[in-house]
Amino acid sequence: MHPFEELQTTLARRAFLATASHGLGAMALASLLPASSARAADSTLKPKSNNIAGLPHFAPTAKRVLCLFQSEGFSHVDLFDYKPTLTKHHGEEIPPSIKGTQRLTGMTSRQAKYPVVAPLKEGRACGQHGTWISDFLPHTQTIADDICIVKSMHTEAINHDPAITYMNTGNQQPGYASMGAWVNYGLGSENENLPAFIAMVSQGSGKNPGQPIFSRLWGNGFLPSSHQGVGLRPGANPVLYLANPPGTDRDQRRAFLDDLAQLNRQRAAELGDPETLARIAAYEMAYRMQSSVPELTDLTGESAATLEAYGPDVHRPGSYAANCLIARRLLERDVRFVQLFHRGWDQHIAIARQLPNQCRDVDQPTAALLNDLKQRGLLKDTLVLFNTEFGRTVFSQGQLGDPNMGRDHHGRCFTVWLAGGGIRGGMEYGRTDDFCYNIAENPVHLHDLHATVLHCLGIDHERFSFPFRGLDIRLTGVEKARVVKEILV
Amino acid sequence: MSLACPIERSIAACNNALLATTPVLQQFTVQLKMEFLPAPHLSLIAEQFMLRDFVTQSMPRFAIGCGAWLVTAISVTSAADGKLDFGRDIRPILADNCFRCHGPDAKQRQAGLRLDLQEDATKRQESGLIAVVPGDVAKSALIARIMTADKSERMPPADSNKVLSEAQKDLLKRWIQEGAGYAQHWSFIPPQKAPLPTVANQKWVRNEIDRFVLARLEAENLPPSASASTDRRTLIRRLSLDLTGLPPSAEEVEAFVSDVDPKAIERLADRLLKSPHFGERLALDWLDAARYADTNGFSIDGGRNMWLWRDWVIQAFNSNMPYDRFLLEQIAGDHLPNPTPSMLIATGFQRNNMVTHEGGTIPEENLTNYNVDRVKTLGEAVLGLTLACAQCHDHKYDPITQRDYYQLFAFFNSVSDIGLDGNAGKNPRPELQARTVLQSGDQPQVEADLVRLKKLLAHPDPAAVTAWASAQKQELAERGQSLALHPLEVLKVSTPNRGAGWDIESSRYVKITQASDLVAYDVSLKLPTTTTPITGIRVVFHPDDAAPGGGWGYGPSEGPARRQSKTADKKPDLKGNFVLTAFSASADAVAGDQVNLNQLLSVRRVTANSWQDAYPPENCLDPRNENGWSPAVDHEGNVHLTATFKQPIDATQTPYATVQVNFGHGRSQVAARFEMIAITGNDDGSPLPADIITLLEKDTVEKNAAARSPEEIDRLSTYFANHADSTRRVRTNIANLEERLAVLTREFPTMVMDVAAKPRDTFILHRGDYSQPTDKVEPGLPGFLPNLSESVGTNRLALARWIVMRENPLTARVAVNRAWQMLFGVGLVKTSADFGTQGEYPSHPQLLDWLAVDLMDCGWDQKALIRKIVLSATYQQSSAATPELLARDPANRLMARGPRFRLSAELIRDSALKTSGLFVPRVGGPSVNPYTPGDLWREISHYGSTPATAQAFVQDHGEKLYRRSLYTFWKRTAPPPNMTVFDAPNRETCVVARPVTTTPLQALVLLNDVQFVEAARAFAEQMLHRPGGDHERLSWGFEEATSRPPGDGELKVLTAALNRERKRYGANQQLARELLSAGESPRDERLSIVEHAAWAQVAALILNLSETVTRN
């Protein structure tokens, strides 16, 4: 259809809705309100998301994104990127040829020695392709055939604030839009009762309480604020300000909103004020959210088997496990971008004590979530991202043998994994050197990862930009980024 | 309508066709546009037209917020007469499509061709071709390359993702045909006053502004809208909100309506311009631009003290400091001769940047980032230039070289700031101790109020004391009833930033083996298997041989004075002590590693068996490091603290608990050995001190309270005054007033600029990378703009002088544009941060220039500028829009009607406070923490292991709940959620124009945020205190909120709602009581609960009206 004809059709459909039902309440607005309200009223017209023009650029392989963000940099050395060389050279100084002259953080740059530390635990070859995964992650071992492990990630940043901002917004400095906000801006929502981008935070048992995180990681940056991630929290008010004031019930609120709409509509007609009509619709969606959100976070309907699969922590509100289960419920409801932040991977100290706890937090729930999505047919069009901001050093921070010994930040190479819509499961991509210190083969910059995520959603990252400060800003920045086609189906 | 461009014409034609299809559809289309107006949507439609490339280059680049109105807009930036103008019609096309490779950036330049300069574009290239041959389209290689069918040859190249529309190609051809005229970019030429245009409708004109606006309207054949001056109500609302950020009261509205003086409007404007709230209103926009915040921003995001600078800004606007002086002091106040503290405070402007003290970061990298931010802010807020683009390479669109960039950078690189700084609530250096410059005039009143309140507190009502004493006696009698102690099994201990340093003994005791500063221990516990409700948890601290003097802890006994030398005053012979700065606990179905912040147990009461006067047990409920509980050193044996929960724990449902004990006081004030005990039954402790207990129990023995001696009565009264719940409000008020008095009379720290003893050298950084310095540069000014005629050195004063010199073409224009944006919702240049070639061409270039010159002619008088604008007929037009006008000029760029837009986040909250009568008009001072749900800070912060402040949220009380929103504490990593949903930026970086969105989350805030629910309750009280019946009261309330009385239809709806709610609450008074419990302000208890609740619902209805949150 010619774009103009398409617009005309849309216009006509909206006009129909507007009169047929005074359908303001059913009307869409902002990112939180998709244009799919027509579904019930007009089944002949295929509902369309409020995406921006020309999107998707091509057929997507994923409709939604689940980002399981492991905050603070998990140890690729111990968990995924197994190098027997490290065991062989355990305790020896890392060879200068490997270490090179790259910058280190201020935490280890003045160390006298940089002894190699072997992986803290054994691992095993898993799945049909014999993917090595640490025994710290026994449940992840069982999903080896579903995931694609990328071992050659790299970033320029070496400290948390810039690195985590970089991974989540494509820039080390603040002021840029988060990945979820970009996707929300580009593709809009498929659910008329829930926000399109939802973020959840959990504390880790590895490091207490972990590095601080920031609302900018799910923020809108320069995009309109309606694209920012909406925080979902456990408890009576999963979304801030969701609950009616005390002494106010739902029927009363309904009558209140009807009065409000009547007063607003009357005035809007007098003044010719379109903004007011948008506001009426916003109040209606707020009203719907008051029932859709509690319904979403109510886990009482989940079977015992499901709860058991996610592990005991699922019973602790706000835990990573509980958030994983809620994530599945969000994805079932077609929320476009769901992002979990799990803190506590910053094992500078006492890594031997902290890492097992931290792995226990995420291992079982993550595997359960992947299986759950698979069983429900959601994995095929959900892109799952298990990522972090950088890796950790193969050499020790602190003295070898000291129980307080840990590993410092390492941006030169690190590991992430992907699964689901459009990703080839059971494969590994990229290779590091024998000390998993430098990339030996197929480097993947975090911008390449972003480009790949957008690609799976049917978006050409080079053509997806927003005009700001005199530039067409892209999630993938100004340097050339590459879709990692090798990992795609 | 005249449209320069065929595609725009086609859009308009399509729209017209659509409008013409059927009357019904036409009506619907109008409706549709209305529905689509929230920000992103029109731009989305525009993009669905596949016109994005075109639209974004000839129309506003800042295509969000109001920029959503692209589709149907007539081209406001094209000429009415159809003549080509290089700056307006051609340069934007070349800039957007060609300059990236053929522009100012020499490194990126392809084929040696440069199109931004006439000389280069028209000279023969090495290839023998000439890109632009004036007057000869056929010979111009540029045309050949854009027209060719050969895809590999075609410009712009495919991989640029740029496509020239046919219309743009036609324009380029026409331009060459017409002689390929070039002109310098409009904003780089100093502005001049053009002759005032002549207009037909002379009668409409009030001042010069109107001539420019009307001339354009007449050319477009559009009449201006009716003047709102005939609707005085609209006008006073508009002026009050614009100039003070507060709506007028109903009385003020009516007085203005009945004022027959023809000069009434001028008098009104003058009154508002003199209001102390004028400075607050103007400061709001400047705080965004200057990225003002109360925390450091990066990483741990600790607190800083910068409010003295905010006070300075408010004072500067209130005293109408000339704009050149305003900039001069902020950029270089320290370089002025004999700088006053005020001038030094002003330099905080360029210290508002984010700062980090994240461990492990590299100081040089951080310092580079700080200066990058300063240059960026200078560019966007002051010069309207996207200077930041030149950090890594020459600017691709504007003639700013990378050298220019680092020369500007060098001006700021001489400050003595350091790379990692700003921990422990201390300001990143350099800082200054100074008094506020704010002239609030409220000191006498504050002092008088203090005297009055202290007197009140010193003489409590004896009846109240007696009643309190009986209640205390009752509690004492119930002490320890059915008390049972259940030692708890310790499953795990964890602590921030430490992997070791403790042991668990016998699964019961936590033994600290390595004492250190600032540490919280999370103790994961198994609760006893009892069906008896667990009422509280007791933490018992044991003396330990490992502690100094066999004491309870590792810190010096005397406790206080945190964060001083750890060793200097340690006396090993004294008993070691500790300070418990916070206690928190949660219960869960499964064991946790850390206290579950989502399930925190509310503590009703906390007691201890010993404490020092300055360290009472209740301090543990305040999570901050500054205070805490510490036992008296002379106490023998164990000491313990007992927290009783509001809701007991049911261990059958939640068999696990996690308790966090925080020793955040520094100086190793950490306990040595402790255990946790669950209690069932009543705590046997009391929050009362021993002598009060004795006194009260003596009563019990003697059964005769009257037998108390005068000394005893005095002691009880004093204790009551200082501790009872019922006197808390007075105590809070006193504390707030004392703080205010201190603010007005004492010195406080604030961050300033200075010159380091050894200023750092500045280098051009290869690709902007701090680790790749190349050529050394000195501070210097950009070469493409007029330079200073005289040499004034190379410090920041030279920069400041250059910025405010008359020949600087940008400064005054940017200032005028920002004022215009504030008053019309959108600037004359829509891209208010970008006046460069990628920015939007002004809608009224001559008007912008006229006002810019006039501003300078009037000595940079900002109030005069604003006064002129608000007294123009243009500003005073009615904002009612006809469907035709909406379709033709949805964004109102031609100003054929008055502006209308949603109030900003701060103004929405301030208006609700004002209307409800809760508003506290105090100006200036430190930031405050009004209501915020939960502790959103602690959830994401580094609480428990850092001396940084602002890691846990502690709500303020009393007047601090009702201050203007610009005083709300701004934590950058977790800004106030009820303001960010209304598009307030997080203040991480400079923002000169906020987008405007409409979302359901905004509705939730207005409906359910306790701030607004309380405002509705207070507003209801105001209405109930009015004379007359329902109609009179409703009318007054409606007018108080919207500045107009309700119509009959509206009154009917409101009355019906009121009666419905009366019925509802009449049937259930408990619900009424619950609704009225929202907020901390006192309620007039004389009002009927049912009436008050019913009115509160109606008040909420009025406060939620679209009109209430909209500037008409």
C-alpha cells in the first residue's frame, strides 16, 4: 500500500473508533499506548503498533527482547571461557606478551605482581556441541544447546559507570537513550495495558549490595520521556503511584474518571484543544493498568512445577528468580522490552566466596526461564540476551592465596550469550587467546551486539536514528558497527 | 498557503483532499489530529509518509515534543514570496546531505571537495570538474552527481542513508540557475535591527513584536486570533504562570477582571515581574541548562552542596541582573577585580557537571570528561552551538575546528579540580564557604516564629502532659508481658565490599575479626518454629576481649565526631564502643543474603538498655550515617537494642529473617560480637530514660500524681515537650526554622571555579581520547566568529568578555530565543541548543534579530525583554484554536493564536500546592525531600559501605513538604519520580528544551501521589471554609484552580459528584477517615469527616482537570 493510502486507512479507522465508542479510553497514545485498540472494534484491519515509519526495515526474527543484565561484569574466565593454560600457569606471572601495555584500572595498576589464577571450578562439555560451561552453572549447562555464547566481546571502558552506561546506551557518557528506549521508540508497544519497556532490579548474593546502578540505564536520554523503561517493583505498588489513595475504591475511581472525562471533553471542544483528548486517554490507560499490573505480578496462578523450576528464591519478592518469572509473564503479554538488572558480580575481593553465591542466584532461574519460554512457544520470537558490561582479569587482584583475592575489571574481552528469536543455539562464537586476555578471533564490539539485537527486531541500525544536537544519533554510534550474522539462524 | 516545497505541498494537498472527502470524515480528521497530538505521534505519522529525511532537514531537527506537529505544518521557515534564500532554503539541504564529507572537517573530506564555502564549491577540482557553476546547471557536477541514474555515482552515496527528494533536487537546480548565491550562515552574522515591517491591520499592533508577526500572518493571509485581553481571566492566568510559575488566586482573578484601568495589564506585568517568585520561575529553565543537581552523578552519586549557587541564580533574576553580567560572573566571576563572595558563588555554573569518585577510574580521563561537559554546556546553553561535535574531529557541519574546541576546553582546564573527588558529602574541590546572596527578607519573621514556637513548647498544656504520663504508665505496666526470647540461628553474614573479617560462632554469634570503617552486616537468620507472633528482634552486643578494654566494640568510647583520624585520639585503656547507625529487617519465605529492601518491616518502637544522650536508640531508624545509637560507656555487661515491629512476623509464613546492622559512623565504631534474638510478647525495655520511669512509677506507687514536686512536674513537662508524639510537629517546625535562620546567617560550602597553582596543559586529543594528546594549545576563541578587538589575556574573563561583546552574533539571539521559548512553548528557533547549520532556520528571523539587538541596546535588561513580549498583542492572543488553524499550523509557529501547553513538572506540583493552600512560599535555601514512595535511593545505591551521602532517602517534614519544586533534592541517578514522568530531565547533562509527553504514569501521579491527594484534602478544606452553599464553594474552588468560574454544565457535574461522594462516605465513615489520613498536614478537626472526604474527592477532580495542568 502506498504510504499515503495507508495513512488514510489508519485515519479512517481511528475516526471510526473515535465515534463508535467515544473510544477515547481505547485510544492509543505515547509508547504506553499502542495503536492496536482496533483489535476488538475492527478486526478487518490488521492492528499495527505505533512504530515509526518504515519499521521494521525487514522481516524480524524476534518480536520482543529479554535482557538479563548481569551488572558489574561477571568472570568470563571462570564461567564460560575455559582455558586449560590458566591451570597450567596458575600462580605464574602473566606473560608480558599477553598482558601488553593496555591500561588497567586504578585498583590493580600499581600491583607488583600479576599472577595468573586458574578457573575457580571445574566445568564440562555440555550439549550436542560440547560447549564448556562451568560447574558453577549446572542449570545453564542443561540449556547449552539453546544458547549462543559469544566469547569475543570487547569494550573500551574499564570502570563500572562508563562501562555499564556504554553497554546499555551505546555511549560511555550520560545523556543517551537506553537500548530498551530505542526499541520502544522504534517499534512501540503491542500491549495496550502495559508499558512497552519494563525494568526490574535485584540484589545479588555475591557482592553486597553491589555497585550502584542508575535510572539512566533504562532512561530515555534524548528521546521523549514516554520511551523510558518503567520500573516494576515487588509489593503493593509494583508501579509507582499505582494504588488508589486510601479510602478510594475502584468503582469510585471509575465514576471519578467519567466525570473528569466529561469535564475535559467539554472544555476541549470549546477550545479546540487536542492535548486534552490525549490526556483523557492517558487516564483511561492508567485505570486499566491498575488492574493489569496487579494481575501481572500475582503469581498465585503459577503451578507448583513452574515455581519449583525457578528455584526457592522465586518465593522471595524482588529476587532475580521472582523477577525472571515476572519477566515471562510480561513477555507473554507482549511487552516489547523486558530488562532485568542483577547486581553483585563485582568480584574484586573474595571471589572464591562470592562467585558461587552469585552464580546460584541466577543459574537456575535463568535456565528455568529459557525452558519456560520455550515450552510456551515464546522463545522463537523472543531475543534473550545474557550480558554484562565487561569481564574480569585472569590475574589476581590482591595476593594469590589470600581469601580476599579477587579479579579486576577486564574490558579487552568478555563473554555474553544470546538465545531465542533468530539466534543459532548450541554455538560458540569468537575466540580469545590462551589466557582469555585478548581476542584472537572474530571480535564483537558492544556496538556490534546492539546492531545484532536491532537486526533481529528487523531494524537496520544504520538507518535507525534520531536527530539530536545536530546529528542523526544512532544506538550503534558513529563508528562502523557490524551485525554478527554468523550467529543468526 | 504558500509552500516552498512540492512535497510539503503534497502533504497539505493530501490533507486538504482528505478534509474535503466528506464532511463526516472531515470532522473525524480533526478529531484524529487531536488524538494524535501527544508528542511522538505526529512525527510518527510524518515518518509514515516517508518524508522524514525531508522533514527533518527543512523543518525542525528537534523533532520531539512540540516538534511532533510536522505533518500538516506549513513551512514556517520558508519565504512567503517564493524567492530562494541560501541560508534558509539551500544550506540546510547541503548541510544535511553533503557536509559530512564535503564540509568543514578536512580529515573526512572526500575528493578534496568542499561545498560549504563558495570559493571552494565553484573552483575546478583536480578531476577537472566544477561542482557548482553559477547559472549553469548543465555544467555543475553537483547536479550531475545528484541526478545520475548510476547508483555507484549518485550523491549522496547509498551508505550515507541520505536520499535527496525530487523537491530538494529541484531547489538545488533552481539555486544554481539563480546564480548559486552563498551567504554566511545567518547566526554567525551579528544581528541588526531591520526596519519595522508595515502592516495593514495597524490597530492590532501593540509593540514592535507585533509588526513582525503580523506582517508574516498577513503574507500568509491568516488573521490573528482575538485578544485574550478581552478575556482578562485567561490573561492573568497566563501571565502569572509565565512570570511566577504559580496560578493566580480567584480573588486576584476577579480583581483583575474588574480593573477598568487601561494600564491594568501593564501594572499586572510589573507586579509579577517584581514578585520574589519571578526569580524562581526563571531559574527553573536555567537550572536545566546548567545541569544543576544535588549529587555528583556518576557511580555512587553522593551528595554535594550547590544550593548557594541556585540561590545566586534566583537572586540574579529577581534583581534583574543584566544578562551580560549574569554570564560574566558565572563564567569568570573569580577573575573580576576584587571578586565578592557573590561573584565567586556564581562560578559554580561550570562546576555543576557530574563528578566521580568511583574507585579505579583514571583521573585524567575523568578530568577530560568534566571539561568536555563544560564546553558542551557552554555551547548549548550560551552560544547555541553544538561544540561537542568537535571533540574528536573538526565539526562536520559548522566551521568549528578541533583546535577551536580544545582552545575553549583550555579555558576550563586550569581549575584546581581533581579527577576523583566528592565523597562523604564533601564537595569536590575547589569550594568556598559563603553566605547566601539571597535577599529573602524573612529573617525577622523566622526569628519571631522561633520565639513563639519555643515558648509554646516550653509551656505544654498540663492536661496533655498528664494524659501522656498516664499513657506512658500504661505502657510501662505492660512492659515485658508474655516476653519470651528466642536466640536465632545465624545462617550467613554478608557485608558490602568485604569478603571476610567475621566469623559465625556456634551458629549464633557474629564475631567481627577485622574492624573497619563504614560497614553494614547483613545477617541471615532462621526464625524459631513458633506459631506465636514474633513481635520484634533484639540485637545483643557482648563485651569481647578482642575489643579495646574488653568493650563492645572497636571504636573510641566517646563515640561522636565521625570520620576523623582513626588513631589520633584512641585511648586503648578505655572500653571500646560502637555506634549502630541503622537497623533494618525483613522476613521472607526463603533465606536471603541481604535485607530485602522490598519487604522491610516497619518498626513501631525501639528501645535499648543503655544509651548516650547524643545517641538514643531511635536514631537507628534513620538510615543515615550521621546519627546512631551508642551505649553509655559505664554500663556493665551486655547492651542490647530491641525493635518492635508494627506488624508481627508470622514465622509459619516467613520462617526466615534478614537483619542489617549498619556501623556507618567511621572511626572503627564497629561492634565486636553480637547475637540476634527474636522476641514474642512485649519488649521489657522502654524508650523512656530511667529518671522518667522512676517518676512515673513513683506515681503508680503513690497513686497520686498531684503529689509531684514542681521540679518533677518540670522534668516531665520538659521530657514531654522534647519527646512526645504530640509535640513532634512543633519540634519539627522549630528545627526547620532554626535551619532557615542558619541558612540566612551562616556560611555554607559551595563549589566554585579557581585557577590551579599549576594549571594543567591542554592538548588536542586525537579522536577525543584523553590518552592520546597531540598538539599543545592555549586558551583561545573560535576563529570563525568575530574576535575581541582588544587583548584581555587568555583567562576565563577573556572568554566571558567575548561571549557578551556586542559583536558576538550568538549570545543575545540565544537568550532572546530562550525567553521566547519559555513564553510560547517553542522558540523562534526551534532548535534552541543549535543555531548552527544543522539547526532550524528561525520562523521570524528579523524579529529574533530585532529583539536580540534591543536586548543589548537596553543594557541586557532581561525583565524589559520579557515585559515587552508579554505586553505584545502576539502574546496576548486567545489560545483557542479552530480546526482549520490547527490543521494549517498545528505547532503555532506563525503565532496566529496564543500559546497553550502543559505546565512543566515543577509547575504542576507548585500549582497544586498553591491552590490547596499548603504552599510555603519561602525562597531559596538547601534542597528538601518531600514525599517519595519507598526508598528509591537505597535500592540502587551503595548504602552500607560508603561515607557518601544521599544513599538512603529520608523524607523531610513540616514546611519542607510544601516548598516549590525547584527546591526538591535532585539525585541524578534516581531523580524524583513524580517529576521525571512529567518530562523533567535527570540533570545529568545540559537540557535547553524539555519534550512534552502525555502518559498514563502522569495520570497515576496526579491521582495517587500522596502530595496530590493531600493537596486535594487541603483544597477541600479551603472550599469548606468559604461562605455560601455548594455552588458558591465549587465555583470559588474551580476558579482558584483554573482561573475562571465553572459553566453551568461543569457545575452540574461537580455537584453531582459531590453528592455521590457524600452518599458514599456517609455510608462508610471509616473510608472517609482513611482518605483524610493522606499527608502530614493537620486537618481542621471541626469539619465533618464525611463532608470533608466528599469535598476532597471533588477537589481532586478539579486538580486533575486538563485545564488545571495546562497554561491556557
